[in-house]
Amino acid sequence: MKLSKRLLGIAKMVPQGAQVADIGTDHALLPCYLIREKIAARVIGVEIKKGPYQRANLNISNYNLSSEIELRLGDGLTVLKPREVDTVILAGMGGSLICRLLEAAPQIVTGLKQIIVQPMNRAKLVRFWLAKEGWFFEAEDLLEENNHFYQIIKVGKKGAEINLSNLTAAYGPLLLTKKHPLLINLIETDLKRWQEIVGELAKANSKVAKKRAQVYQKRIQQLKKLLDCLKA
């Protein structure tokens, strides 16, 4: 079966023989792939919306995987039992939602060995939350597909709290250390966006706009310095 580059990148993060819960499984393509490729030993797909839940059920049935993939209708990790799985995937959703779902089920999170996340936005918020909770960063990847950048983050069993800077949380401690080849493209895209925002604020003749522009100018300078380091 064929997966998108984004889903393939997530699948590569899953440990061999893992017991997986895919939260927000949508069409259940990722669970089907993990079982068919003999990566995961078992997968529970979780979907809160009835439409995607029904489509996921159909896909699982079409691939004859009903005995190996269990589908549950419900909200996030709350439909799981403690230590029922050792790996949780939260992908294709906003960073705020990822944090909320993890916070809502501490009894499940405590028993996990790995968490794999792919936030559609606010990656910085997600990394700050994971670091605060003592999870350490095992692997990170950055992909580009259909003119979108996707950060994939895998964290391991909890330890001591990790301190991250704003830039490290936004772009990933491992991605920065390894100077991922797509990182410059991502930062240049963000830099252009902030420059456009500052340009629009400059047109507004108000004290509030000027203060915001000053804050964003500092961010722009930080990104420029980071780019210089990555290009060195």
C-alpha cells in the first residue's frame, strides 16, 4: 500500500514490535501499514468523528486486518487502558490539541515508552510540554510535501526535565544539531512570513502596532543569526 511521505516518516519512527495507539487515525492508513509491514505487533486506532471512524473501519476490513487492528470511537487517549500500549502516535493535529490530549490522560502517558507527534502547527509548544514533563528527544525528522513542512518528533521514557530555548523548541534540538538539510528552507519560510507581518504593521499608525513590530523585529534578527550559523 502507498502512504504519503508524511505518514511514511511517522511509520519509520515506530519501534519494531511496538504496541501502538494511533490517535486521530482518520482513514486508518497508518495502522494498516504498520501491521502489513510487520512493524507493529498490535495497533489501536482512535477516532472521535463518526465519518472517519466508519471509513477507517472499511479500510481495515478491505485489507483483512480486522483481527489485528482494533478501532475505537472516542476522544484521544481516554479510550485506552493503562499500559495497554507502549507507543502513542498523535499526528496531523494542532500542537495545542496534542498537549491537551496528553494532559487529559496522565494514567495512560505514565505507562508509555515512546510518544510520536507530528504537529501541524505550534511545534514549539509541544516540545516545551514534552521537555517539561521530562521526556527526552530520541529522534526528529523534517519533511516537505505539497509545499508544507512537517516536523516529526519521537520522545522516550521520562527522565529529568530538559531546558529548551525558544529557537530550540521551535526547530528541534536534534534537527538543529544535525543541521537537517531542510531546516534552512523552513526557517527562511518563517523569516519571510515574519517580515511580511512587520511590513503590514508598519502601515498601521498606532502604538500597539509599533510595539508588536519591535517584538517581531527581534524574532527576525534571531532567525537571521540562526540561519547564519546553519549556513556556516
